[in-house]
Amino acid sequence: MKIYVASIPFRTSEEDLRTVFEDYGDVSSVRIIKDRETQRSRGFGFVEMEDDNQGRDAINALHGSSFQGRELVVNEARPREERPERRY
């Protein structure tokens, strides 16, 4: 299951986020999205968990919870929408 996580503190590492989700099951990947130019966290990311039931447990437990001083937003990720090609 792919999980969308928002309101991540900018100082949070992918390892920090992995540790939080591992309390609920096996985590296969963690990715915090970064700005292309500055490489600074954009405050959201994705966690993939091996088991859907464990993923749902993590969503239910972590959505709205306090993490490093911020209230996390945790939902099942939606499929990426196709966007028109950007032309300059």
C-alpha cells in the first residue's frame, strides 16, 4: 500500500519517517519529496508498506498525530494524475 504523508517537519529524514511507520508493519520504501532547485523538503512524501492491513492500521493511528511538533496528515495515496506537458 502506498501512503501519502503531509505536514512533515522540514528537518525530518526519511529514516525518521521509516521508524514511525515500522511500528505498524514492514516498510518497503520511504520518500520525502524535495524541491528540485534547493533540495529542501517540500513537507510531504510517500511510504510504501508491504501489507495493506498494516498500512490501514498506520493511517488510522498516525493521521492527526503529533510528530516532531507538527500534526501529520496521513492518507492512502491516490494514483498520480496525468498532467499536460509543460512548455517554456
